[in-house]
Amino acid sequence: MSYNPYCVYPDPYYVYPNPYYVFPHPYYGYTGSYHEYPQLVPILPVPISSNNLLHSGPNEYEIISERFLNGWLHPDKPTPTIKQIFLVAHSTREGHTYARNFNDYYNRVGNMQMLFHGTRCECRIGRGSLKACDSETCNLCEIIKGSYSMEKAKGQQMFGRGIYTTEVSSKADVYVDNVDDSQDSIMILNQVALGRSKIMYEACHNMQAAPPTYDSVTAATYAHGGEVRYHEAVVYREDAICPHAIVVYS
Ligand SMILES: [Zn+2]
């Protein structure tokens, strides 16, 4: 793959540019300040029309909503409704640096997957606001302003102190924590560079890094002799994961 410093979207499904962007994406309209743009860029379903061949393929909105709905596997949880999808703009200086670091890392290790992460949100971002709030305990905003922090990764989980993601949206939903319960829920879809991922058949709570010669771990599910019901992958460095979009759902 050729290196493009402005492309943090190596996903082969990525369709760009989207004429329905309401706000200029920093990579297409950068005019000087990292902070003048909102952190979220709304995307809309593009009407598929045989008269307009440009729009006849799957677009970003469809790809993300399909991934979210197909990943909703818990039989006891009612199927959610998607209210809105936003792309993360990486419009702050930290966000821009972070996206570039991710791109460098991904180009080294490969094996990028699009995986969900649920976390705490204290504000109205995605549900009235397009800008991240200033609270340091609003994890969602901390992630989309800069990105994930290994300092905030908790140590007592199944595979130690790492950043946990899953292809199962209903599993990430367990970790979605809306401080205001009356609001729609919000989940992050990430680009995760798993590189060489070690399949783990049992828990290993004191891990601090990927095993030697590996870049990440993936939990084997019950069906494959492991100890988890649903998919779970863990990376142990901040540049191995980059928030890509957020899904607002009820
Ligand atoms: Zn917030």
C-alpha cells in the first residue's frame, strides 16, 4: 500500500468524497485552524438512483449501519434503531497527530478491522452538539478529541490493561454509559490495526502488552474452545486504534 499522510482511511470500502457532508472535512478544506471545525461530521444515507451512477454503490452510511445492525447479536436485546451516524473529523491538533500516528502504525502491522467500543458519555454530543465537551471524565469526547488513552485503560479485565473492542455491537452496548439516561445511546466504530493477533483460549488478567512477536490478542469464543461468548480484540498501544465514526441509536 502506498503511503498517503492525509489518508487515515485505508479501509478498501471507504467511499470519498461524500457530497452530503454538511461540514468541510479537514482533509478536504483545511484553512488554518485545527479547532474551527466540529469534531463530528454528519453523514446521511445517499438515495440510490439508477439515474445517478455516482451514488449507485454502497456508501459510508450504509456500510456502517449494516455493520452495526449485523453485529447486534444478543438475542435478549431488542434490535436498535439508528438515529444518526457521524464521522470523526480528527479536527483538533491532537486528533490530527493521532490519526497520522495510527496510519503509520497500520502501515507497519496491517490487519485493520472495523470494531466497536462502548464507553461513558456525559454530554449531548451527537444528539444536538457536534463538538466535544470539556469534561475530562466524558470518555467519548476525550476519545474523539484526541483518541484512546492507555492511561485510562483498566487493568482488571480479561486480557489485562488494554483497549477492548469487538465486532459485536450489542456487546459494546453493554459498556455504553449515558450519564443522561433520557438520551439516545452513542457508540464508537474504530479502525483497529490488529497486526498479528494471538488467539487467547483463556483469560490472562495481568497482561500489560501484546505477547512477544504479536501485536494484539483476540479472544476465542465458546464456539472455538475459548472463554467468551462474543468476539473481543485487545490492543495495547494508543496508535493501534483510531476512532472512525459514531453511531447514535435507540
Ligand atoms: Zn462529552
